[in-house]
Amino acid sequence: MDSDDYFKKNKIQEITKFYEKKSKIEFIQDLPIIKTKNLNEKKMNKNNFLSFWPYLSPESCISFRKTFVKNFKKKNKKLESDFKDVWFGFRLGVFAYFVNKSFYSLEKNLTIYKSYGESKKYSTFNFNWFNRRSNSFNYLKKISQNKINFDLSFDYMITRFILTIFKILK
């Protein structure tokens, strides 16, 4: 959790209550209320229909069981130095969603997340952004031991195509 983010008063109780009811769930994300310089936006769980990836909340919105972390660490041990531009929270979410199948998105806004501008290195649709998306697909391929097939997904194909164009133009 970043130093400027915070939880609603009841977040811990809500998450704990859910874990007690659903023993197979090991990873929960709630949905953020995003505070920007000019407004507050309640984030809803809306996946982009063009994207292969599920909606993943910021790290301050996720919680997980100890067993999940142990399993994640064991499976990721050989990948620790690879995919450095694939963010840790994304890795956790992808592992929970696609590999461990223990992902749950709690449809409640329990975390206040302050966002005053993303890193310019990963501005949407620049070379670094597409390269990170490509590395994210490669991460999923490795962590799932090639069991997840996304080669024909629109998201993967357009990522590869545009990244190729960027590399040609360099």
C-alpha cells in the first residue's frame, strides 16, 4: 500500500468475512475509489472487451492468504529476475486468475487510491507500454507452463503487431 492510500474503516472485516465463507478463494481484490487532483472516481469491475486480461486493481486493493504467497513464491522462484517491467501486483493477479484459479473480485469500493499521474515511462500506447504488455504475455506463458493459449486473442495479436512496427521504426 502506498503511503498516501488508505482503507475504508470496514475493509479488513469485509475481506476477513469473505475469506471465512469461501475457503477456496486465496486472492481477493476490492475496487478502488481513485482520487485524482480534480475528482474522485469509483472504479467498477469492467473488463475491456478487447483485452485478454481481467481488470486488476492496484496493489493497495489486494489481499491474499499465506498459502497463496507460498505457492506463488515457489512457482515464481526461477522467474524472479525475468520480466522486471511486469509489475508485482500484476504478477500476483495473473497467477491467481489464470494459474491458481483462486481469484475473486469483491464488488465493493473499500480502498482509497490516490493517483496523480502514472510513470511517463509507461504512458499508454508508447513503445515501453507495448513492450511491457508483450512481456506480460510471456510471463503468463512461462508461469502457466504454456497451458494458457492466447495466441489468437485480439489483444495479443495487436500487441505483437504494434511492437513489431515500433521495432522496425527504431
